[in-house]
Amino acid sequence: MDNQSRRKFMRNSLIAIAALPLGASLLSQRAFAQELTPLDPSAPQAQALHYVKVAAEASDNASYKEGSKCSGCMFFQEANNGCQLFPQSSVEPEGWCQSWVQKA
Ligand code: SF4
């Protein structure tokens, strides 16, 4: 291996080593995201916000707006069906709670 090849190899190796923590972080976030358990509507936090798995079931709630559902909410995270208000759980894209705010 000549000096130029050795330098190129060392530079690429250092770049790869520097990128390892970023890759590991992304992988662990993805793994964590897949571990979210579906939000139980009977859980106290869910009941406090009147969460339902099917938005139409909330039609008698004064805060409900026709057509509103989790998938259109600013707190919804499409990547894992997560919700910023229930960080340990996933929510139903067709669900709803009274904290619904239209996605921008
Ligand atoms: S805050 Fe939005 S995404 Fe979360 S449960 Fe309520 S309506 Fe669904």
C-alpha cells in the first residue's frame, strides 16, 4: 500500500468511526419507536383527554370537529403512530382526543 492509499484508507476509517455514534443513535431511536404499545383508551391519561380509537365515537364531545383525527393532528408522529402527548404509546391514526390541533 503506497502512502497515498494509506492516507485515503486512514481518512475513510476515521470518517466511518466518527459516524458510528450517529448511526447507532438512529438505530436505537427506530428500535424504540417500534416498541411503542398501543394507547389503552381506559388508561387514566387517555381518559383525561377523552381519547378514542375511532374519531367518530367522539362526535358527542363538544371539542370534536367533524373530520378531525389523530393522523391530521400536529402532535401525531407518522413514523411510528406516536403522539407527543403520550410518548410511551402509539395512537390510532383514525383516533382522536380533545387535545387535537390541526396539523399545519
Ligand atoms: S394529541 Fe392529537 S395525535 Fe395525540 S391522541 Fe390527541 S388527537 Fe391523537
